[in-house]
Amino acid sequence: MTPKPSIPDLVAPAVRGLQPYVPGKPISELEREYGVRDIVKLASNENPLGPGALALAAMARAMTEVGLYPDGSGYELKVRLARHHSLPIESITLGNGSNDVLVLLAEAFLTPDVEAVYAQYCFAVYPIAVQAAGATARIAPALPPDARMPLGHDLEAMARLVNARTRLVFVANPNNPTGTWLDGGALRAFLEALPATTVAVVDEAYFEYSRDAGVPDCSQWLAAIPNLVVTRTFSKAHGLAGLRVGYALSSPEIADTLNRVRQPFNVNSVALAAATAALDDAAHVGRTVALNRAGIQQLRAGLAGLGLGVLPSAANFVLVDLGRPAGPVHEGLLRLGVIARPVGNYGLANYLRITTGTREQNERFLRALGEVLGRPA
């Protein structure tokens, strides 16, 4: 008798070894596990202000029609995005968060006989998407800890890995989890030097936070670099993380390809309405960016006061070197009702990533960290 195969034997080879993405611990989970109340979550790079008033009002109106399917094309949001970016509507692909768009790119362009390039310490979704597609990953070593952008992208190292089989190159600017960034001159030269057979993906999830640092708006280069894709999200500065809506900007040819593999109704009607309204709420984004700027300064000063090294950041978080395994420190913070993000899954076992919160939340974190480390803040 032929032995009955087990479920793992039936799984696609590329999927068998996948490790799923691990999100930041939810507040409800910490309450269940530890019985802790009055919790501060600074783990998932969320906006402490939440959505703006315009988005909230649009969500309330959209809720009256949730018995109907959403507009599968997302027409109104795409029109508003096209105007916002001075691009044709045919250049836009909507996603269930920008993560969704990154996976669409892998589905559209990667096969088991091609390669993708990304940097060490890059966003965790890149390797997951590449491996799921069965493609070969080429990982460029990051810059050293003593570089101007410690642990950041090394564009020269990435360029050396690009060859005729390279279909996708992922660049996060600013990068998660490091917060480091690339200036416009170096990044544009890198992108322009890529072969026409390689699609370059610049992930700008933290763009709104990064303008003060001089981080370029790569969407302005789309006309000059036809193999460029820029991804954005409403989860960060716009405060819509729970609704999951992001998008890609590209040539119409690339957008047409992505929309062929995009699932129908991948962005829900409430998210479409909220995102459309959020684009008109410049005041809310301005308050968010100002709060973040103050929070970065507060966290950097407080962490330095605890004798800890902090990487430069153009995002809404800081990455701190604890000089010891971060796991026990993270555990101690949880017991004090503070959720931060250990990044051992990125290969950074001694580092902790902290999202900027309100002034009171940041102060609560610094006091708790000082208590855990035995160094009162």
C-alpha cells in the first residue's frame, strides 16, 4: 500500500521553510498573559494620535454602506492619489497595506529561476515574499556599526549582487528596523545604474516623517526611471494602521501587471473612504510629524542618559543597542506594562526598537527601561 502523505509533504517547497511575520505584541495579549493594565504600546510604529478628524468622519459615513462590496478599483482614492502625486491614475496600485503591494510585486516578477536583492536588516516582508515565490535571495551586508548610517543599506554592496537574473531590488528609505536612510544623490545613481531587466522597489512607508532629514521623494523620479516602483502606506503618519491601506506608484505598464494579480476588493470600503479623506488632512499629518520630531529628541536624550547608543532615525522609531540580549529586557518591560519591539528576528539580538509615542508615553518607557536596567532615568 502506498503510504499516505502528510500535510507537510503536500506544501509547496518554497513555503515549507517560511517563518511567518511576527507582529508587535497586542495590548489585549499582554493583558491576558500578565494581567497587566494601563499598558503603553511602543512596538509597531503606530501613530499615537490615531486617525485625523476628516478620516474619522469619512469612516462613520462609510460604515452605513458596509453591506455592499467596496469599489473594486478604488477609483475615488486613486483619483485623489493621482492628484496628490501629479501622476496618471493608471500609475497607481492599491493594496491591503503596503505589505500587500510588496507581495504583489513578488508574485508578478519572481519565479524559481530568478533572483531578488535586498539588504541585511531590511524589512521582514521582503525575504518572506521572495522565499514564498521560490526565487533566490541575494542579501547585501549592511554598513558597519561605526558607519555614518550604522547598519544601514550599503548601495555598493547591493549593486555588486545585481546581475542578469535579478528581477527585483528592494530598498527601504527610511529603513525598518534601523531608521537609517539614503540621500537622494546616492540613491538615484544606484537606481539609474540598474539594468532594464530589474525592477527597483523603493519602500517609503515612513516618508512623511523623513522630510526633515532630506530623504528624497522617489515618486518624482518615475518618469526618468521606468523600472522604478515606489510604495507608500496610510498606516503610519495618517494613523490608519488598523484599516490596512497602502499603494504603489509606478509606470502604467507595471501597475497594469500588478493589478492582474491583485485580489478583488483587497481594500475595504471603510479604508478607501478614510484614506481618501486623510489625504486632505495636512493639519493632522503636520501635528503627527511635529509630535514625532519631539519624541525622537526625547527618546534619544533619555536613552543617552541611560548610557545607551541610539542609531540615527528618519522614521517614527529609534533603534537602541542595549549592549546585552534584548529578550530579558523586553520581558521586564512587559511586566511593567510597556510594549517595545525586540528585533532578534532581524539578526539584532542586542537591539530594541521603540516607537515614538506621546511625551507621557515616552517618559513612561524611559522610566520603565531605567528600572529594568537598574539605572533610574
